[in-house]
Amino acid sequence: MPFSYMNHSSRCREIQNASWGIRTPVGIEPSIEMYEAIIIMLVTGFLALMVAVLFTAIRKHVYKDQDDQVDTSFDAGGKVNAGLTATTIVSQWTWAATLLQSSTVAAKYGISGSFWYAAGATVQIMLFSMLAVQLKTRAPGAKTFLQVIKARFGRRSHIVFCCYALTTNIVVTAMLMLGGSAVIKALVKVISVEYATTLVAAIIGGYTFIGGLGATFYVSYFTTVMLYVIILIFIFNVYEDYGDSSNVLGSADKLFDFISCAKGPDGNKGNSYLTLVSDQGLMFGLINLVGNFGAVFVDQSYWQSAVAAKPKQGVIGFLLGGFAWFAIPFSFSTAMGLGYVALCAEQGQGLLSDAEVNEGLVAPLVAHRLLGKTGELLILSMVLLAVTSTASAEVMAVASIIIYDMYAQYLKPYRLTTDTNSCILCGRGRGRLANPRDKCVCISMTFCTSCHQDTKARNECLRAIKPDYRCPCHGSYRVYNDYLGHLTRWTVIWTTMAVIPFTIILYTIQASLGWVYLFMGILNGSAVIPITLTMFWERLTCEGMISGTIGGTIIALCVWLGVASTYEGGLSDWWNSTGQELAMLSGNLAAILAGGLITVVVSLVRNIRFDPSTGVEIWETTRDIDNPLSPWMEKYQRKLNLYGSHRLENRPSLQEVQKAFKGAKNMAYFMSTIVSGCLVILWPAAMVATGVMSRTEFHGWVKLSEVWAFLSMFAMTVLPLVNEIWDVWAHYTAKQKVRIL
């Protein structure tokens, strides 16, 4: 990465003259021994396994979850509190790219890079809260967003979006592994990417196999707290280490002096790194903003977080998680990215090549220069924590799609029902469309005496082969459910293993972390608006969904390649031309806009004589999605004052559910809109008037990043812990009272 000074002050001339006598070798020399890296990985894996075992024990002994309930593996009981939801969102959205790529763009564009990375990727989490509350009110029994698509539009749309969802999960997981492997290879002596990838995959598969999605909630808490602690350590060493004379940085004043003398990109106002007025920074922000909608809205892992919480808890969790996550790229990349620029100014040369910068090695280099080997170990731990936690959620997302949307739908369904209104247990109609003389009378497993006897007999049996289920209503379905649970574990293993070769392929073809990060929106951005409309718009059609999504992707690829071909070298210089900001921006915009436009136009044409009265039946179809062993009405019975919620055919109206959760919906709509507007419009507009920061303004910016990081760490440490302890204790005491009575 080239470096040059701006000779506009005597202080800059002093720095420039002093730099000639202190130059040191550029790049990163690995100093961590392989055994040290393996110990860190094993300790991380062991702690994650212990957390997974703790979660399993709590669910078994306190909540008395049935071992044969496969849903628990994917929704953690469906009652996850707001604190754990928030910390899980922070952990899931903290990719290796969040730590590495955010520092890269801060080093390239200055404060505009760190701000636009944080703001451009927080908006999606905030806005997703609206989809989360829609899913929980209009399809409360769904475990994946693909089940809603299947219920509304049938087989063709379902298969298309299964492909998009799986592609998104696999690419995200591979990108996590790619960034993590690059850092491990850069910091650890004599280690290959293949070996590093395999070790990380083993850790991910281990604790995910044991605890399922619930373990990821607990492990997410652990990883999030550790991430904030390490981030604050680096922030302290960059800004507040006044007592260490050997620290080149150590204060905001030193940082300001060095950065003020460094010549920034030509598109920045005054060629300064200390301005939000940056052409390239704004372009990256637009790519980040548009492209990340696909990374959230098409990623089943975020829908799983919504499924696992009740509507109000989920909304609060997403909003709070968005606020807290903003601090990670904002505070960390400001410190590390600007710290890299300051170190380059101090030595009068770029310390990394362009290729190394794009690989995400800015943060590791700054950590090494500030804290030596300790800094490298901290960075290695950060990346490992980010990769394992997020990749675990991605693995569970893939597993849920394979189990619910592929195997149970097409490969080996329990019953070939004609529609979702038919009871999967008895095959009879239920609800509004049932014939009164031949209506489903099945009840949930919770109120089934025969099921309780079966469970007791199997729990008391110490033999390897358990007694058969004798319940005439649920017995055969519980056998099928057991089989799905067994298949889930194998799916987790095979999914984890499948990521290894894909990651190695990306590394072999020299795809950089930055390139994959920006390209992902081109690949899946066209599915964003169709998926969103699935939860809101009755007039949406199957033809509109398919044509908009596939057509949008084709148009995006054509636009992207067309713009890339105009650069010097054309498509023959593949990575350079296709990775240009304008090419990526054009492709990402084309994907989301073309996908949305085609979807809306085709749906309006195909549904030109739409009868609004049929809209009620559309949402009744999505509300038919349910688990016959534990129907969604049981989870809502207190909030809705339901009686007889164990009857599968007995459920509240859509209007009743919407009225009960109107507050959560209003909160999601109001807060997400206001916060998104402030982040991408009001805040940048105010900073444009500021222009290039003065020393005082830079001090204010630094203090803001420090305070935001500290408050986020405090909230993500205290709130989830208090919430979970309260929930476990309340459930335990309630069970004890029932026993006494």
C-alpha cells in the first residue's frame, strides 16, 4: 500500500525527517509457534464445548425438554430472551470480515471507511426487526423463512429460494473461514491454510453437534464478551497508553499528528484521512449498505434468531444488538485502521502491500507493532472467536434448511398432505376449512397422557434400546421426529466438513476477503425484496418471485462484468477489474433494484384482478405451518389468554395475534426507521459540514468510539446474564410450586 506525506506544516516535516532513521522491515513475520496456536484453538473449543454441555443440562433438568423434540435443536425452545438474542446478533454479525475488512477500509479511506462499514451494516439488522415481528405474527409455527415461501407459492419458488439460501450460508461460512485462515497463516509459523481450516472446522462442528442452536446462544454470549474485552485492550493501547514511552502511538494527540501528515486518497477532502467527505469511502458505504441486505435477509441464521424469541423479545434483541454491534467495526477499525496510517507515517513507508491489505492484515500488523507477540495472540483469539461463533450459526442454518425444507418436504416426508391445513398426524382437515363431521381432534403432546407414559418409560430405561412409543396419536410421528434428530447431527457434521474444501478452493484461486465480501450482494441481492414482500404483500405471485430473483441475478452479473471490462486489462485482469469499487457498486445496485422491480411488475401483471378479500386466506395458509407435538398456540396462550391451546385445530385469529403484538410491531417500525435514517442520512450530513477534523473534533470522535464500545460491552455482559438467570430461576421455581401442589 503506497504511502506519501503532505508537507504543509513544520510538524510534518519533522516527522518526515525523523522517519528516515527508524525504518524497519515491512510486512508481518509469523512469530506464534504452531503449538501455541493449537493450544488457543483447543482452549477455545473446550470452553465452547463446556458452554454447550451447560446449555444441554439446563434444558434437560430445568426446562425438561424432550430429547425427541428436533425443534429444540433449531429454536432453543422458542423463548429466548432479549438479552441473549441481542448478544447472538452481535456475535453472528461479527464476521472475520467485520474485524479485518473494517480495519482495511479505515486504513484506505480514513474515518469514512470505519463509519460507513459500521453504519452500512447496522441498518440491515435494524430493519430486519420488522421482518422478525411479521414472521412471528403471520407464520408463528415456521422454523425457516422458506417454509413460508412453500406455504404461499408452492414447490417451484421454494426450490429456487432453497438454492439461494444455501448458497448464502455456504459463501458466508467460507468467507469466515477464509479470513480466519489468512490471519492464522500470517501469524503462525509453519502452518498451512488447509490445516488451519480443518482445526477451526473441528471446533465449530464439535460444540454445534452437542448443543444445537441453543448452544450457539450461550457460546455467543461468551464470545461477544471476550471480543469486547480484547477490543477495549487495543483501543486503550492506541489512545490511552500515556505511560509507555515505547508505544509509538498511545494517545489521540500522537495519532492526530501522524495522520494529519499522511496524504490520503485523492477523493478525500483535502487528501485527509480525517474527513467523512470521501468519494471512495462513500462508494464503499453504498456497496456495503446495499450488499449486506442479502447477507442478512437471505441468511437463515437471522431468521432462526427471530424464530427462537417471542415477538417483543426478538424486536428488542435485534434493535439492541444493532446498537451494540455498531461499536465493533466503528471503534475497533477506527483505532486499528488509523493506527496503521499513523505507523506508516511514523516510518515513512507503507508497511503492507496492496495484496496484504486486501487480505485483511492491517489489524494483525498494528497489533504486532503495539503489543508484539501478545498482540498477535489477541488478534488470533479474536478472529477464532468470531469465526467459530458465526460459523456455528451458519452451520445450524444449513442444517435447518436441509431438515425442514428438503428432507421433510421432498426426500422423506412423514405424510404427503395436500395442503398445510391438513393435520400431519391424522390427515384430516383442521381449522376453518375442516368438515365438522370429519374434523381433526388431535391434541399436543403436552396434554397427552400416553405420551407422558412413553416419555417416563424411556427415561427410566437404562438399556441402549428404548421401549417403543405406544401412543396411538403421536407415537409414529415421534419415531419420525427421532429420526430427524439423528439426521440433524449428521447434517451438522457433513455441513461443517463441506466448508473445508470450499474455503481451500477460494484460497487457491486467490480470492481475497474484500472481493468475496463485496461480491456476495451481486450473488444474492436480487432475493432481498421478494423475500421481504413474502411477509407483507398479498399480491405477490410465484412467477414474480422466481423471475425477479433469477432475472435480477443475471442482470447484476452482466452489469458487474460490463463495468469491470472497461478497466485497463479488462476481464483478463480478473481480480483487479472485477474488484473495482464502481463495478461492485453497479452490480450490487442492479441486483437489488432489478430483482425488486421485476418481482413487483410481474406480480401486478399476473395478479391484475386480485380480490383483496382473498388476502385473509393467504395468511391463514402461513399460519397453518406448525409442529403437531408442540403447536405454536401453546407458546402464545398466556399473552393471548387462550383456552384449549393444546387442540391443534383451535387457534386465535390473525387479528387477535396482531393486536397482542402491536406494540412490538410499532417499536420495530419506528425505531428501525429512525435509527437507520440517523445513521445513513443525518449523521453523514452533519459531518459533511465539518469537513476535515480539527484536533478538538478528532478528540471528540475518539471519545465517542471509546464510550460506545464500553457501553456496548457493559450492556452485552450484564443484560443477557441477568435475563437468563432470571428466566432459569423463574422456570425452576414455577416447576417446584407445581410439584408441591
